[in-house]
Amino acid sequence: MKNQFSIVKHFKIFTIISILLCITGLVSLLALPFGVNLYNFDIDFAGGTQMEFRMPNTKLDANVLREIQDLVKDKTGVTPNAPQITGEQNNEVIVRSTSLTSEQRASVIAAMQEKYKLTDDDLLSNEDVGKTVGDDLKKAALSSAVLAVILMLVYISFRFEFTSGLAAVLCLVHDLLVMLSVYVIFQLPFNQNFIACALTILGYSINASIIVFDRIRENLRTARKESFEDIADRSIWQTMGRTINTTLTTMFTIGMVFILGVPSLRDFTLPLLIGIISGAYSSIFLSSSLWAFFRKRLKKRHHAA
């Protein structure tokens, strides 16, 4: 242990790295109440036009989806979001964009019917999604994340102690801010996938942190004269292999979906990949160090009182 790098003692270095990773997400979040939007809000959040077509004569793949996207742009001058394949037989496609006029929609429908030999029955939907629906989704996304974080804080505080729960929650906030930074930097469509992605990362990150916390608790029972910081360091290194192996296994699976999947799947898997890496980083380099930091502060307050 003496020859190993002390993660807890170099906590300030990792904190600076985390601040740099999170600053874009934090600034973009704080800017929203002032009317400054740095995100690429999809139709789910900003409202817009949605058209759904059944494609019985065409095998839908990445090339066809790009063709449809180019067709919509050519007819309307508006670049739509990456079309999504849907339907029980994967023979339907959803096209979403900012609000289009009735003339623009008619032009797109006529072009789709001509190019892919569609009938009027193959147009499954042609509608505007109001911004009020987007506002409801924003509230749902925020309330889901806040509720998940609060419940996790209660659970970890009950299982370990309040300072460990506080450390875990800060790590979760860190991972969410990193993911928001990814959405801003790469201008990924901010849609319902964000909610699924955020909750997935929260669950993954908290599980990785609990593994380390559990080892710390076990080591505390047998430790004699070691400081909490030394026990935390030893526990981190004892669980390091598991954390790295779990992260790499998950990354390989999601990475293949990112490489081989359609554009709409890449928009989902990219933030998920980075979120998983961020979750592993926070569980190794931040969670135990924060626990030690808050524990030390709490003891100082008790002694001062």
C-alpha cells in the first residue's frame, strides 16, 4: 500500500479536473433561466413537426435514413433530426424537425411518396407537437433526476452514514453535469433519450460508488491504527480491478452499438459512453475522497462545539 499512489491525498488535483469537465454543463444550466439556450432541444422539448411514414417497399438502413434527411432538407431548407426507425417490423420511419408550414409538409409528403412509392395510407401521422408538451417533459426530466438523487441520498445515508451519502450525491451531480457538457459541446439532440440516459448513468455511477463504500466499511471493522484516509485509499485499490473491468465490459457493448448503429442510436450511446466513463472516474477518484473530506469536517465541528 505504501508504494501505491494515494488517491485521497491528491483529492485537490482530481477536483480541479472535475471542475473543468463540468463547467460547460454548469454554465449551460445556469444560463437557461436568463433565456440563453446552449442546448439543441429536440421536438420533444422545443416543439415542432413530426411525420411518420410506413415504408413497405424499402429496407430501412443508415443510407436510407440519410436520404430521407437530405430529402426533407432539400424540400424545406430545414435540416431535420436524424430519422428514427420504428414499428413492429422496423418498416416505419419518424421524421422530426422544427415547425414546418403546411406547404412544406405537403412538399415533403409528395416527395416521399414519389421516391419510395408510398400511398396516402402509408402516411401514419403528420402533426405539430406544441411547446407545452416540451415544458412538461422538462419538468418530468428535472423531477425524475431530483427524486432519484434524494432517494439515493436517503438510502446511502441509512446504509453507511450521512457524509457518505452526501459524497455520493455530489458525484451524481458531477456525472450529470459532465453529460450535459457532452450535449452542449457536440450539440446532440436533447430529447426523451436524455431522461433515459441520465437515469441509467445515475444508477451505474451510484452502484460503482457503493462497491467502494462497502469495502471501506469492511476495512473499518478490522483496521487498528490506520487513518480513515489510508483505509479509503486501500479500499479504492482493492476494488479498482472490478470497477475497471465492469466499465470496460459495458463500454465494449455500448461502443459496438455506437459504431454499428443508426444515427439516432449514436445520439443516445455517445453521452451514455461518456457518462459511464465519468461514473467510473467519480467512483474511483472522487467519492471516497469526498467522504473522507466531509467526515473530517464533521469531526472538526464536533470538536469545536
